Amino acid sequence: MAVEEGRSARKRSAIMEAATTLFLRKGYQGTNLDEVAAQATVSKQTVYKNFDDKQRLFSDIVLGITERAGDRFQAMTLALQDTDDLEKDLTEFARDYVALVVQPQALRLRRLVIGESGRFPELARTYYERAPDRAIAALASCLRRLAERGLLRVDDPQLAASHLAFLILSIPLDRAMFYGDDARFSATDLERFADEGVRVFLAAYGRS
Amino acid sequence: MAVEEGRSARKRSAIMEAATTLFLRKGYQGTNLDEVAAQATVSKQTVYKNFDDKQRLFSDIVLGITERAGDRFQAMTLALQDTDDLEKDLTEFARDYVALVVQPQALRLRRLVIGESGRFPELARTYYERAPDRAIAALASCLRRLAERGLLRVDDPQLAASHLAFLILSIPLDRAMFYGDDARFSATDLERFADEGVRVFLAAYGRS
């Protein structure tokens, strides 16, 4: 029985992996379950037994990716709120944040969800709640803590978190939505976006 | 002959109008030229005579809409650079800017272009150059002038323009990409995004 369960789990994860590759490369409409089954080397019946239909498979993939990124981001905000050197650690945080968001898989997923938001409004909402909204909530809670510790002046943590996030991310993120995989940024550019975003944020929300 | 030209121009504009409505409602793939012809009450041959194919029609529409919005935005930046009361006029400018960008037609167009960027990379690039890039360039030139007049401290006008634009726009724009026409914002919310974005910008780039 344990062997059988292990095989099932392996098949499920092979299907998820194959489908992730195909959805991100060919879009939702361009992907069909026959191809997913072939690439995962399972039968089409096995795909259906595990995921009901293409929409369910797509939705499980989107939510899996956003959850892993969200967990990582939350850990970053928890580390930041205990900082002893705000400017230095906020700059480090900003550099890690931009690096997390411009990963090709994350960008492709974001474009795909926006592109399919007309057909799958529920999925787009769920993505928004679990990815951008969850990130802003975690960051807001971190900024509130930093304000309580006397390191920042923040009246509205939610708004301050949005300002910080968009100051750091918007330049590369906006460009990547239109240029796709060709929107390459050098490490130097990304660090500059992070550093300058933090500079503007601290000018408005810093204590000194 | 003049009568004939007038009829042609009217037909062309009827096609553009019908196609704009259909593309923005049904997406690129969901729209076909038979429907465009029927809604414009012209023959399908007339559609092809004017636009070669669906891709050309789509591209002409996208570029027409972005050009009109771009012209209007450029006029706003030219007015701002002669301000006698920066904080007041920058706040007015920010409120007008956010109102321009959250128009349903502009948001639908942006979603559509992002969604089709895999299939039409050229169109997405052209859109990006003529819409966001052109806006940032116009704003950068305005901020440079304001710095020359001693009203702002700006080392890198391009970066400062991106910071200002994203501080003002990102909250509603990001949400609208995922929530579609359901991402409604009250006038009060939009003014607050504009006002707070300007506050943060002036803290970092203002003279006082």
C-alpha cells in the first residue's frame, strides 16, 4: 500500500511538473492534456483521475507556485522586523525581494494569469489574494512592528507597504509584463532599483 | 470623389469602432472579422480592403488609443513644468494622471496587450514604447525642467519619473490587471493614492 501511495505521489508530481512547463511555455489554451500525459509519461486517465480537468490542474499549479513564493517572502519579512540596522537590512531585503519577483517562472505565471483573467476571473482573484495581497499584508505587518520599535514613522502600514513594494518592483515588473522573457535586467540594474526604492521610501517614512 | 472619400472614411471609422468594442470585450482570439463587419454594417471585403488582416486591425486600434492618451498626457506634463505652486499643481496632476490610467478602456487594452504579448511580441513592444515609455519620457523631461527651476532635487530624471508614476498608479493599476472591470475604485480612494504618492515623492525629491 505504501509502495502504491509512493507511485501515486510520484505520478502526481510528474504531471504537475510537465503541466507547469507546458502552461508557462504555451499558455492555457495552447496546452492540452494529451501532451501533459505524454510528457509526464502517464496515461491521460491518470491525469484526469488526479485533477478532474485542465482548469483544476492549472489552478493547482498556480496556487502551488504562489504559496511557495509567499512562504519564502513571509520568512523574509519576519527576519527584517528584528533588524538592528534598518537601512542596511532593508536594502538587503529589497534586493532579495526584486530577485524573487523577477524569476522567469514567476513573471510568466503573472502574465499568464493576467492574460486568462477574462476567462478565469476566480483564478485571477485567488492568485491576487495569495500572491500580491498576501505579500503586502506580510510587509505591512513588518512595517507596523518597525514603527512600534521607533525605527519608522508609519500611519497606514498597508499603504506604506504598497509604496515600498512598488518603489522596489514596478520598474522591472512593468517592463517584464510587455517584453516577456526578453526583459532581461542586469544584477546591477536590479540592485539599483532596490537601493533607490529604499532611499525614496526612507525619505518619506524614515525617522531621521 | 469627395463624397466617395467621405464614405470610405466613415466606413473605416465604423470598422475601427466596432472592432475596438469587440476586441476589448472578447479578446483577440475571441473576435472574428465577420462579426466586426456585421457590427460595422459593412461587407467583410471592405474590412479586408481597409486593414489587410485581423492583426493589422488590432495593431491600428491599439496604437490609435495609446497615441490619443499619450498626447493628452504630454500636454499635462507641459502645463505642470510651468507651475507656480508645485505641491498643489503636482497633486492636481497626479489626480488627473490616475484618472486617465484607470479608464476602463485603457485598462482593458493593457490587459489585452499583456495577454497577447506571447503571440504578438512586436505589438506589446510597440505598445510599451508608445504608452508607458513615452509617458515616463515626457514626465522625466518635466521633472528635469522643475529641477532646473530649483523646485526639485533630481539626479536621474528618468528614475524619478518612474518613481512618481508608480507611486501614483501602481496600487489601482496592479489590482485592475487581475480584477478586470470589477476593480472599481471610489474617487476618494483614487485621490488618496494620488495625494499620498505625491507626498512620498516630495519627501525624497522636494527642496524643503
